[in-house]
Amino acid sequence: MSSPMRCLLTDPTRYFQSFRLFLANSTEHQCMREFMEGQLPAVIESIGNGKSTINILSVGGGAGEIDLLILSKVQARYPGVTINNDVIEPSADQIFKYKERVAETSNLENVKFTWHEETAYEYEIRMNEEKKSKKWDFIHMIQMLYYVKDVPATIRYFHSLLEPQGKLLIILVSGFSGWETLWKKYGSSFPLNDLCSYVSAADIKRILDSASLKYQLHELPSHMDITSCFIEGNTDGELLLDFLTETCEFSKTAPPELKRQVIEELRKPECSEKRDGKVLFNNNLNVIVIEP
């Protein structure tokens, strides 16, 4: 008998519901913002030296919140310089939200936005078919490498598009996060398909080392409040469990023993810590900045 469990991405509405709840319950964007404020200026210090136009490629730009923060830092470093900001994003809904955000943001007069409603792989195929190989001064891939079929090939391709002074910035969960513990143990039991796979910064590090690429690694401490996951029938808890396991309706469709084991695992110190009566899941991230 086949399992009724199915990948969360097969239900985009529930996926975005659980994703928004994840953002609301975690310090994910907060720790990214702190990095962009404090450390990004050094990363982009020389990407636009001597240039009248800076080309930025956002791969999996989502609704644009972090993208606009990145743009503000590039504008501060290179005032008045024209910025071409291309966005690859397969979700029409996310692109719509991104455009709304741009419309509500001032000081973007010198930024030209182009949105491509496609996956990273579709973009690569289209560029090859059109025999285009535009070079970029800054490429960023934030929390999106889980959704590509061939991670090493994707990194190779976008790295090949860097200008001599360019940088490729990747953000992913850390190899020392609760995600790593949970997924190394139970990932094979979750209904992943071609849409999604588990990968952490530890895997990216191995890929970069084997390709002899130069990079810097930054650790971003982050957590997610998963207290509601332990309350049977709690709607938020069920959505967060969906997000943690990338499984649609995990609580209702997972075999009881798997559900019990996952809930138990989430309580363990390898995954979470108890603080002020809450259970905080280790959501630590890594920023990897790759040289040309």
C-alpha cells in the first residue's frame, strides 16, 4: 500500500502558509538582516569598482524583502550608479508580492528590475538556447538550493557567470543546525520528490572544496519557536511540522510511529533547546561568499 504522505510543494497554498508561519516564528529574516547590515558592505566592497552599471542576479528572489535590503547596501556603497537587478523566481505569487514591495519602496530610481518567472534550471537552459552568457557583479542564492535537481551543476553554472570582481553569495541551513539532525535521521522517510531535496552548508562546503573554489563562511545563529508542534491538533503546530518535514498534512498522513519519533526528535537537545517555557528549534544558517 502506498503512503498517503506527499511533498509539501505539491500544495503551493499550504506551502506558502507554512512558510509565512515559519518566518513569523523564526529569527530567519532577522539574522539575515543583521548580516546584510553588518557584514554585507565588506562583501560588496569592490564588486562595482570603476563601473557605471552594476549587474545583480537574484536566484530565487521570493517576495523581495532581503533583495531590497541588499540593493540598499549596494546603493550606499555606489551612490548614483545604475543597478540592473534581475530576479529568477518560479512563483507568480511571489513575483507579484515582490513588485508590490518595489512599488512601495522609495529611492529605487537608479534600479532597473527584470523578473523571470522560471526556475534556475529553466533560466540556464534559456540562456544556453539564446546563446547568452551575461556576466554579473553579484549573484545571490538565498535559501533556494533545496529546490534544484543538481546542486553542484547549479553552483558551477552561476559561478561561471561572475565578473572578475564579482561575488556569489549563498545562504543555507548550517551543518550544525536542527535541520541537519532531523533530516539526516528521517529524511529518507519524508515524501521528497524532484521538487525538493535536503542540502546544508556542509554539503556546499564539500562541493566547493572539491572544485578548489575560494570562499568565506559566516555562521548566523537563528532559532524557530516550535512549541505549538507539541500541542495535538494545534493548527500552527501542524503547519510548522509540515514545513519541518516538507510534508503536506504530516500530522494526519504520517505513520503514527514516524510521527511519534519525529516529535520526540524535535525535543532533543541536538534539535532544540528549552528556554522560557518555549521549545526553540536550532535554525542556524551559513552565509557562503564565493570568489570568481
